Amino acid sequence: MTFVIGENVVVGEAVSFGECVNIGNNVTIYAGTKIGDNVIIQDNAVIGKQPTRAKASILPDVKELLPTKIGSGVTVGTSAIIYANAEIGDDVFIADLATVRERVTIGEKTIVGRGVAVENDCKIGEGCKLETNCYITAYSELGDYVFIAPCVVTTNDNFMGRSKERYDHLGGIVVKNGGRIGANVTVLPGITIHEDGTVAAGSIVSRDVEKECLVVGSPAKRIRKVPSEQLLRNQ
């Protein structure tokens, strides 16, 4: 077993490591975390952090979440934070300053870019690309090979924090296999982007996007089918 560990590293009780793990300086790994083979954890990263609930939060008060699981071949960038009860698949790349919240699953070979925030209770599929500074709101589900461009914003609260009615309607977005969202897009709560649905840059998505269709504008409207050479099945 090759194990490299930097300075000022804090490792909690019952943390397990695979072979060929490389840990940078000032890393904190909380109790019970499971780390696979050939994992790189860079400086100042935090793994397995228990969430702190704000007094005004609508989330349930959970006393102690299960430990984090990090698959083999994973890279965790500088100052990235992965919360407790997250499950990171094999060969996932999590870039610098990214945040992955509690109860999130990320499928193998997915890239989580610099500064990306994946909020609680999200499911991210395999082979996805979440590019710099995009925001994946809580309770969202992304299928396999989904592309999210830089600075995309997804939302889950149509009531913008007002009225108790919002508790009955709170919900993230769904992007099915091969869905793609261009830069600076805003997606409203509860939207589904169906298989190979594509949203042009700068659009505001206020209704579901049909399978293999391209939408553009504010609000986004269908303009044509996605070219066949761009469809996931033809890659």
C-alpha cells in the first residue's frame, strides 16, 4: 500500500483507506469515511462534514448522518467540501472549491467543475459534466451523460421563501439522459428536460423540454429538433 499524507491532516475514527491514496496538506476527513484505491485529496479539502442546520431551515433536523463513501480513482480538488452521507462513484473528478452536500450520489466518471454547488438530496448520473460555477438545487436528478454549462442556475421554490404552501411544492429539476443546458441558463422549479433535450445559452426554462428538442429564449421555446449527429445514441 502506498500512502502519502501531507501536514496538518485530521483523520477521524474508523476512516478506511484503499491503496495508493494521496492526501494533501490541511485536509479534514471525518469519522467513518470510506475511501477507495488511487484517490487524490488535495489541500484544504473537507470530507464527511456533518451539515449544520440554520434555525430558519425547512430541512428536517438530522442528528447524525451516515459516513461519506469515496470510490476508487476519485480526485477531490483544493478546498472542496463533501458532506456526510454523500456517495461518490469511481473515477469522479471534483474540482477546486466545489461543494457536494449531504445525501448526494454522483455516478462514475462524472466531472464536477470548479466552484460547482450540488445541494442536498441530489442524484447525479454517470459521465456527466457540471461546469464551472453551475448550481444544482436540492432534490434534483440528473441522468447519465448530462451536460451543464458554466453559471447555470437551477431552482426549487416557486414561492421564493414565502407562505407555508411552498412546502407542498418544493422540488428540484430533472434532466434525463443526454440532456444539455447552455451557459447562464435559469431553470425554474419542477422542470423536466427529457432525453437529449437541449437548452440554448441565456434562456429561461419555464416549461418542460421535449425529447431531442432545442429550446431558446426567455421564456424558452422550441425552435427545432436536435441534429441527429449530436444525439447521445450517435456519439
